Amino acid sequence: MSNYRRNTTEGATWFFTVVSFHRRPFLCDEPVRRALRESICRVRQKYPFKIDAWVLLPDHSHFIWTLPEGDSNYSLRIRLLKRFVTQSCKSRLHQDRLNTPSRNEKGESSLWQRRFWEHQIRDEKDFGIHMDYIHYNPVKHGLCKSPEEWRYSTLHRLVRKGKYPEKWASSFEPEIPQKLEFGEA
């Protein structure tokens, strides 16, 4: 097993990608969305964080969170979020046939990939690129023709707040570098 070390900058802003196990397309199902909302509330009560952006797609999710000053434990938050969703949805979504002996030994379900991807946002330009990436991702995956058509995105909230123009990227593709550090998802 690799000895991967995660960055632990306190109070930083982070981009994350979390993926369903075997990319099973259940994340946009109503019971899972409800479990995600409830899980976020539970986690934030004890371990606060600001949600800057989020997009939920059928088999993965991208989000940007900002942690409070003096706090760098995003891994705990993601672990709890996955755990609470699993507890809520396991009876409906877990499939024993998908689990390996290693996953069974570790008590893992068949809902989530074991790890997640994180990238620390370095500056305003990096923040903007990742915000655009998140909100354009449903178009990139062929789920809609323009970002405002996708229901499960913070783009709608950000348009209401004036952070994005209405119909953003409806008639153009935003300039997002082909290769971002977090790879393709």
C-alpha cells in the first residue's frame, strides 16, 4: 500500500473529487441526494466548512470547500460524509458481489471508491478555473447542453448572488486548461 501524504494547510480552500464505487450512477437519485444534504448538515454541525461550489453527477461529485482558520482536517469531513450517506443508503445500494475480500476486511461498502482526490486552491485564478470546471462538468459529460440546465449544481445559487452571469457558458465553452492537476473525472 502506498504511503500517500495529504497536504494539511490550515484554513485553506480545497477542490475535491469523490467517486462512486465502480462509477455506479446512483448519486443523483432522490434518496442519495437527501442523504447527502442531511450528511452535510450533520458534519458541518461538528466540523464546520464553507461550501464554495458543488456539482453532483450520477457517478461522481466535485466540490470546493473552505475550512475554518486553524483547521485542516478535510479527510475527516469527507470520511464522515461518505459514512453517513452509506448508513442511510446501504440497504438500498450495497451490492456484496462488487466487494473484494480486502474491502470486506476493511468493512467497506460498495457505494464509494476508497479514496478521493484533493487539490489545494493556490490563488484567485486557480479558484476561478476550478469553479468553472465544476459548473461546466455536466456539459463536459454530455448530461446537458448548458450548465444552467443541470439541477444539481451550485451554479444556480451563484447566479442569484451575482457571482456568475445568467446563461453562463450557454453559448461558449469556458477556457479551462485541458490538463488540470487533478486529472479527469
